[in-house]
Amino acid sequence: MRRVSWFWFLLLFAAIAAIVLVSLFYENAAGETAIIKVDNFLLGTLVDIKAWDQTLDEQAVRAAIQSALDAMRRVESEMSVNVKSSVVHRINDSAGRSKVLAPRSVISVLDSAARVSELSEGAFDVRIGAVSDLWDFASLENPAPPDPQAIAREVRLVAGASVEFSATSGTVYLPTEGMRLDLGGIAKGYAIDVASEALRKAGILNFIVDAGGDMFVSGTRPNGRKWRIGVRDPRRPGDLMCTLLTTDRAIVTSGDYERFFIYEGRRYHHILDPATGYPASECQSVTVIAKEATVADALATAIFVMGPERGLQLADRLQDIECLIVGADGSRCLSSRLGHYLPSVMGLSP
């Protein structure tokens, strides 16, 4: 009889404990601040913004996210070569003929591009538009590289006259007819920075602005921990090389797997070397961590073109810049301080 009573006592105790635990779980879940997510198709990719704030209601957070998306849309309308009414489109159409009035945003991006171009000894160059126009990475039917003579002709424009721009007059001028700007390697990063600033102005400090895998992360997750950002493996879709723990940083990746085609057994991708007009051949992917997405975006392209050895040298001599490089042979190289962003329990996969 004592055994039966003891059994029922234990059963009753377990049931009460379960009820308490479940109640605590739902209480914590109900009290946990929810992350609000809004996405939109902008800048040729899916833009996904996640944000949360304990002091604002859902409607206010959504309004802040919408203001950030609107800011990115303005960048696209100014800098996309695919928008015929854009400022960059007008600059290209006026090459060799006249200066074009440009907003401060375009001047700022051109100034940042010029600095990265100088740092990378020309590995990043927004004058590459005439060359990139020759390549078609969107075609699904019989893709092939352009005529070599056409590439050689347009490369001379990239190495020719400099872009003339002035913050004082607010003008941009391409001195040679046929010159074309392509801000594709930096404008998305700038748009991410603009969106991040819009969220901060709205009082949102905890967020991720993710534009097709290029992002800025701010603050923390609702549990108070840093954001966890996965870096994909360039040759194994769906697999991650590592996870980065970070906050208040931009993470941008340039990879040969984003837009490419295979022709006669060779991979041709969209990251072009300004010196040759052909896809850069020394890397599979480059991930850059920086304080600003504008800088991270341009540097990821520049380091990809420079290759692992020269790219690491550049990253290590720049302050607050870290990178992870996957070479053409699959080898992986880390800048000197990238380990600060890796969880102690994990590192790079072999």
C-alpha cells in the first residue's frame, strides 16, 4: 500500500512540475520581444530587414523598416545602370560631352570608390561599365564570353581618363566618349548603410539589413546575444564554412557562384578584373567585415581580384577590416584578427 501511495505522490509531483515548467515557458515566450521581418525586391536582389525594439510597438517598428526600404529604393533609382532615369545612366549617356548634376549620395559613392581603387592599386574600378556591358550572365541559352577584340577595346577606356567629380559643384563628368560607370560593386553596400542609418534615426538599434547575403548587423538578438551570421561554402550550396558572431559590423561576400556560366569547361563569373576585362581567377569567394557596408562591398570585390596573397596584405594593413578568402584551389585564408568573430567552439570547416 505504501508503494502505491508513493507512486501516486511521484506522479502528482511530476504533473505539477510539468505544469509549472510549461507555464514558465509560455510566460517567457509571451514576454520575449518579437523580431519583425519585412522583405522586398530591390537592387536586383531580395532585401530582408529584421528588427526589434522593446520600447516600440510592432506598427512603429514596421514603419521604421519601411523607411529603410524607401531609402534603399532611392539609392537604386539614382545609381542603377538598369534604371534609364537614374543619375548614373545620365552620366554614362553624357560621356565625352557634358557634366551631369549629381546628388551628394552619388558623389559620396564615387569618392569611396576612388579611395578603394587607390588602396587596391586599381583592382576595384567603377569605370569598368564599358567592359561589364559586354558580358551577359543572365542568358540561359548558349552563354559565351564576348569577342576578345571587343574586350581589349573597352579595357582601354577603363585604364584611360579618370572620372571627374566635385562635391562643391555637385557634378560628375566622364571625359571620354564611350566611358561608362558601373557602381554594382559598391552601390548595394551604400544602400545597406543608408537603410541602417534610417533605422537608427527611427530609434531602432537592434536589426539586420540583409541584401542578398550582404548585410549590416546592429545591436543584439532579443536574448541579448550577438547576431550569428553564416558564411556559405562557395562550392557546396546550402553548406556553411563558418559562423560569425558579431554586432555593429557589415559583412559582405563576393563569390564566383553568384552569377556565372560554364563555357567549354571553364567558369566565367561576373567579378571582372579591370586590367584584363575577364573574370578574376584567383578566388572562389571573399568575405569582408568592416564598420561600413560601402567599404566592405568595394573591398570584397577588390580583394577577390587581387587574390589571396595581396588581398590579405591589404586587409591586414587596414584598420577595422577583416576578411576570409577562399582561393581558386579551395584553400582558406584568414586575416590576422578574423578569429575574434569566430565562436570559441567552432572554426573553419576543412
